[in-house]
Amino acid sequence: MSGSSEDFKEKRRTERFPVNVDCKCDFASPVLEDFGPVKIKNLSTDGIGFFTSHNLSPGLLMAINLANPEKRFTKTFLVRVVHCTAQAGGNFLAGASFNVPLTYEELCILVM
């Protein structure tokens, strides 16, 4: 395998640009485990309630992907678990707050 820059073929669809001196990434972390799909109970601009088979610890940071295929919407959000309560049948009801609240438009796409 050659390390020559001449052998490199650009595969990106859009051009990348250098950032300015004030731009930074102040947090990067891997998502360590995929819990699979969960059933959403309710949703607001500030938070989400969902059923899961995992007992989640309050304070846990999670990435969740919300989608409405009919409206061609999909977006990944960061949420922080606020509570997790055992339910009948071995499941748990979790409540989490969005790190950045949903916009009114995003909420409408997901609930209407």
C-alpha cells in the first residue's frame, strides 16, 4: 500500500474547510452499547419518556435517534437520563432531558 498523496482519491461529497482559531470540540465520546429500538411514551421540547429493557442510571448521557419516515425526518439527539423506574414485565420507564431542546418544528414533525 502506497502512502503517496498522489494515490489518494477524494471520496467526500462536500469540501471540508479549516476552522478558525476560536472553533473547538469540547467533548467527544464513543457510544459504547446499542440498546436497540425503544418504545416512546411521550415527548416534549425538553424531554422524552421511553420504555427500555435496561435499568439506566440517572445522569447517563445517551444518543437517541428519532425518526418520522412519513415526513422524511431523522435526527440524532443527546439526552441525559433523569429517572428510570421498573415496570411490570421486567421493563423500565426512563425519562431523559434533551441537551439541546427540540425546536417547535421538530416536535410537530414527531407528534402530529
